[in-house]
Amino acid sequence: MNPRTLITAFLIIECVQAFILGVLLCFFYRTYRRNYLLLWAISWLSYCIFYLGGITGYYLAQSLPVTHPARLINALIYIPASYLQIPCLFIGAYELTKGKSVSPKLTRNICLLALLVGMCFVILSTITFAPVGLRSWFRVGTHFFITGVVLLVAAFGTIYLWNPKPNFGRICISIGFFGYGFFNLVLGFFATSLISNSQYLISYLHFLDSVVQFWFGLSLVVSLLEEEREKATAAARALQTSESLFRKLTEHNSAAIFILQENKIVYMNPSGAAITRYETDELLGKSINDLAHLDFKNLSLNSLGLNEDENTRPRYEIKLINKEGEECWLDASTTRIEYKGHSAILMTAIDVTERKHAEELLLQSQKLESIGRLAGGIAHDFNNILTGIIGYIEITLLKVSVTDPVVRNLEQIKKLSLRAADLTSQLLAFARKQVLQAKVVDINELIQETVSFLNRLIGENIKIELILDENLSAVKADSMQIQQVLTNIALNARDAMPNGGQLSFSTRNAFLDEEFCQQYSYLIAGDYVEIIIRDTGLGMSSEVQGRIFEPFYTTKEMGRGTGLGLAMVYGIIKQHGGYIFVESGEGKGTVFTIYMPASVSETKVHKVSFSGLPTTGSETILLVEDEQSVRDLIGTSLSEEGYRVLIAEDGEVALKLFQENAGKIDLVISDVVMPKIGGQKLLETLRHKYPELKFLFISGYGIEDTDNGFNKLGAELLRKPFNPNELARKVRQVLNQPVKTTTQT
């Protein structure tokens, strides 16, 4: 086979190869969108044009003269095309190596410059005086030589692709660049040389060049597929790592995590299972509405905190019912996510049930405080009225014959007034306005004394059990008030057990630490005596528990209760600095837990008896009372007992009278709460000048101090309502006893 035919055959093969590689790289570019693939596709297609133009020019040279326009046009097409291949190969290699794209504008300008250089080369080579054949080989040889140099430079550059981790495709690209560049240099050398019979060698070099070119083109595809495989592997590894991290974050998170699709639970972490008390498999696929409290049924996106146009929503609260039927509050937040290829809602929540209970207790305590202040004020005013009524009835009874028919009516009025006085006493107990006669007492002894008469009150069908700690600490309390607490709770237990049951009293020492007290903001850490009173009665609903300590609230039928029994219990315990809690459920009985501060002192206080004292006297008494009916009653009754009484309607008048009668007044009787100057301020003012002055307070309620506040002021107290005889005996008692001095604290 002659060289001409052999060269033509190899040119056709290279032309077809270049076309196939160009089309193949265009296809991969459409799929993977890599810029270097487009550049190399253009380079191979331009190479295809170069070979096609070379073949055409080779045969045109056989039949057309040198100056024929067809040959010049053909040269202006295939030679610039070969120069376009050079920047496309080089820029593509640069982008592949660096991993970043050259700007489209710069790429376009470089390619246009290459085309311009190619056309100039054609024109310059055409107007030379060299023979036609030599000019053609010079053009081809120069192209091969320049391309070879560029490819070798690109080959050294692509070695960087081996770092940090080489793969088969990247190594093949480098080898392809080296081989392709080397053969182009050799082809360029022989094409431009005058070696005899070099056409045979050029034809064989064309064959080797076509093999290397095909290797180079395929290595690009292999490298791309290797790269995609590595990315897929890395993505799979990242996904696996992400899923592992997600599992660790969710399964070891103290917050409950739910994933909802179409309002159904498709994922729940262990903390969610712990809060709801359900196993995970029990809830998967169920609607969130199955868990919702009645107040939160028919949960929608809005009730889950998301509007249709929102992706996230900050914190909100919902109430669920756990597997055991208990209410649990969740502080939740929601956000839209994609889960397993579908839209979903991620709900993250923490259990705030204990906090909500503490808030409810605090609100209930504040409400009871407000009601207590109102009740205390009403009871105080009502006691003033009752003092007048009872006092004037007593005076009238002394002046009316026993056989007079009006006596019976007066006795009925007195009886009803005393019942009213008991009612105000209960209101004052709830309002914590009673003055406590506090002393160090043994709670076990008080319980045993109370139980001794409770057996007669609650009936034989109720068994009483005592579980008392023998080493129980003492408490400082008003024993009568504490017995009243125990009695009231026991009587409520009796009414809750119409068919009989069991009532137990238990005591123990308890220390309330800071962690426990944080659940209830009003608690103070320290040592307490714990009293637990438990019954097996009907129990009560949560709604009743929320109102059980409110005054006048009762679940009993009309005429069977005033609704003040437990209100009085609450007030007494709070006034002693203690705390009371109730736990109950319908059909589950009731448990009252009382905490009383343990006393650091164990010295018991013994009350001095003043029974049998005379009621008359001749001393001078200053009476200070803002209620006219009470003022008139006391003035009249004391005057009848022989005392000289000076009367003042408020503290300012009292100070003037005292100055006018300085040294003559033996006793001051004063109300506690008065306009302008109150009783306590009056005592402090007078005691400053006359420390030996004796003082008696009269009040429906007094200083809120469980440590016997009146004794600390060096004064005595007579609680309203009282009758004239009680007043006279108390006055005589105060006048006869030594002067008390103010206790400093």
C-alpha cells in the first residue's frame, strides 16, 4: 500500500474517532454539566474538522491549481480548527486540575484569538515562495508540534489530579496527555523535515496517534465515572454518618422528638416514649390526636404551631394524655422537614408537667391569698358589730328579770350571735389573721388527743390507724388550732366514707431540700414535721381539688356544710409557716400532706391561769376605739365596774388625752387597726416616754406573727367578739400582772 493511501486511511480513522469522542463528551456534558467536558468536546469536534479538511485539501491538491479559491477556503477552515483545539485542550486540563472554571468571557476571547492566529498562519504560509507540498506539510507539522507542546504541559499539570487520592481514570488522563503530546511532537518533527520516505513513518505515527487519542478520550470518560463513583460513595458515607448522628442526637436527647406525616406519628424517640408511656411500635402510624387531651383534640397545623405559609414556629404548649391516663404538658416547637422523601413536621418537646402543676399551685395560692385578705377585712368589721350585739345583750340580760318573756328572745339572739362569731373565727383562720397562742408542742400528742374524741364523731365503721414517729421533732404551734385542723380533715374524710373505711394519721421528720422547693416557689428549704392524713373514701376530681381550699366552696348538699372547714385548715397551716398539699382521684381516696416547721427549741410554754380574779376596780383607763358601738359598750361596761374611762375615737385624740392626763392613766385599751394612728404606733409612741405603761389590744385580728407578736410588743390581747364579763376579767388581769417590756429581735 502506497503512503498516500495509508495516510488517507489513518486520517479518516482519526477523523471518525474525533467525531465519536466529541459527541460522546457532549452527551456526558449534558448529564454531568462539567465545563471541561464541553471544552474537550469542542476540541475533538474541531480536531474532526481539521482531519476532514486535511483529507479534502489532500485530494484537492491533485486536481486544482494552487491559486484556486477552493483550496484557500479549505485551508482557512481546517487549519484554524486545529488551532481552536489547542486552547480548548489546555483550558479543559486547567479546569480539571484546579477544580474551578475559567470565566466564559476569557475562554471565548482565547478561542477567538486561536482562530485568528490560525487564519493568519494560513495566509502567511500561502504567500510564501516555498513549493506547494512543502507549504502543506509545514502547516500540518507546525500544528502537530504546537499541539504536542501544549499537551505535554497539560500532562504535567494533570499529575496534580493524583493528589490527594489518585484513581485509574486520572492516571489514564495523564498518560493520555503524555502519549498524545509525544506523538504530536514526533508527527510535527517528521512533517516539517525533509527526511526521505518520511511519509511512511508519518502514516505509522498517525496510526499510533489515533490509538493514543482514543485511549485519551476514553480515559476522560473513565475518570468522570470514577469521580462520580467516588462522589456517590462519599455521599453514601456522609448520609450514613448523618443518619448515625441523627440517631444519636435523637435517641440520647432528653427532649421528646416526634416526626408527623399527615398528622400521623412516623417516628418517636425514647424520650417521647418515656413521656407518653407508650412503646414506640404502639404509636407509629397513629394520629397525634389519639394522644391529645380533650381540650386539644383535632390538632391541625395551626394548633401544632404552624401556619400554612410558615416553616418554623417558636415554643407553644399542648396537653397530652399518656398511656396511664395521666395528663402531661409539653413545651413544644415545630418545623417543616423532609423525611424519607416526603414533607413532614418535626416536633421537639420537653415535659413541663411539674412546672405547670407548680404554676397552678402558685396561682391557686395567690387566689387564696386575695380571697383571704377580703375575708379577713369582712370578718374584722363583722366582729366589731358582733362585739356590740353580744355586749349589749349581756348588759340587757343583767337588767331584765329572769321571768321576763323577753329573756328567751335575748338568749336566742345571743346564741345566733355566738354562731356568727364562730363563722368569723373560721374566716379569720382562713385569712391567717387570728393571733396564735404559740408554744412548743408534740404533734404526736396532739394527734392522739384528737383521735381520742374523734372515735365518737366519725363512727365505728371507720377504722383509725396511727403511724407515729417516736423521734418526731417538736413544732411551735397553737395546739388548739392544730387540733382544729386535724378535726376538720377527719370530718371531711368521714363524709367521704359513708359506708366506712380507713383513716390513717402518720408522722415523720422531713427535710425539704432546694431541689424539691424549686418545684414550689413558695416553699423554703429546711427541717419540717410531716403529717400525712389518708382516707379510703370517694376521692375527688382535679376540678374539685383546684377549689378545695376556697371559702364557702362545698360539694355537700344544702345544710350539711358551710364550705369553711378546709379553708380554715389552709389558713391555720399557712399562718404557722407550714404548707398543705392534697392528692386525690375519683374512687382513689384522698391524702393530705402537711409540713410544719420543726422547732429548734424544746422548752414548753405553760399558760398562767387568771381564773377567779375580781372584775371591779378604780383605775383610770384610756379607751381608743374607732367603732362607736364598741366604744360605747366598753365605756359603759367598765364604768359600771368602777373604772374611770377616758374615751378617744382614734390615735391622735388618744395622744392629746394622754398628755392632758399624764401620770394618771393606768391602762390603755386600744384597737389595732384604726385610721390616722394605729394601735401599734400608739403603743410605741407612749412606751417611749412611759415604759411602765400597761397596754391591752382588742381586735378581730392582730399582728400576723406566729411567735405571739403581741407578747413581743409587751402587750396583751383580747379577741373580738367578747362580752362585758370577759372584758372586765381581762382588764383586771392586765392591771394585776407585772409590766411587760418590749422584746427586741
